[in-house]
Amino acid sequence: MDISWTKQLSVGNRVIDSAHKELLGMVNRMGYLVKVKDCSAIAEEFKLLEERLRAYFAVEESIAQAVNFHFASHKLAHQSMLDQFQRTRGDLAAMNGMWSDDDGEKRCCILRDRLVKHFKEESARLKLVLDTHLYDLQPG
Ligand SMILES: [Fe+2]
């Protein structure tokens, strides 16, 4: 089931929120591709998703620096999120389309939930700091 970005998921910065929206949209699209078992599109989408994740990590880190936020533990959360995406990509590639609807859906739900957990829980401390700055604050 798709999850839409809502204001409740905001971390208090426009650049980061739009990256989060984009990532959620990509994971929703992945859910569709896994459902229809389009393996080459899945591989492409994971490649793109990984690029967007890395770009988002870099932008967020530079915004965190601009607001003097200690980024080390948040950075670890990014690494663990990337590991999880890469594991799922590897698992799905190894199965080459031979997954059940339930299994495919479950794996995509885990990725969606991982993103939402990152936005809501793992970004909570960053949000507290960002809320004291302009929503339009740009990376340095
Ligand atoms: Fe983050």
C-alpha cells in the first residue's frame, strides 16, 4: 500500500522535505514494479533510488552543518538505511521475479516503513533544530 508524504512527516526544511517526498514516491513506484515483477525496471529504479539517497544524504549533511547539528548518529542511520535498500535490491535480484505477491509486498512495506521511521523518529532531533531556522534555509 502506498504511503503519501504529509505535513506530519516534515522535518522543518523545504530542501530536505522535497528529497523525502521524492524518495517516498520512488519507493511507492518500486512497490508497483515489484508487484508486476518488472525485473529490469526494478534494477533501474534501485540504481536511481540509491543515487537519490546518496544525494539526499550529502544535502542533509550540509544543511546540518549550517545549523551546527551534530550529525554522527544521523549519518549512521543513513548508512543503515542504505544497507537495507541494498540488501532488498540483492534479495530481489537473486529471486529474479520468483516471489509471491505477499512476499514482494512485504519487502516493499519494509522499505516504506524504514523511510517513514527515518523521517519521523530518526530525524526528530534534527527537526527540533531546523524548526528554529527558516523553512527555506538552503545547504551551505
Ligand atoms: Fe536523514
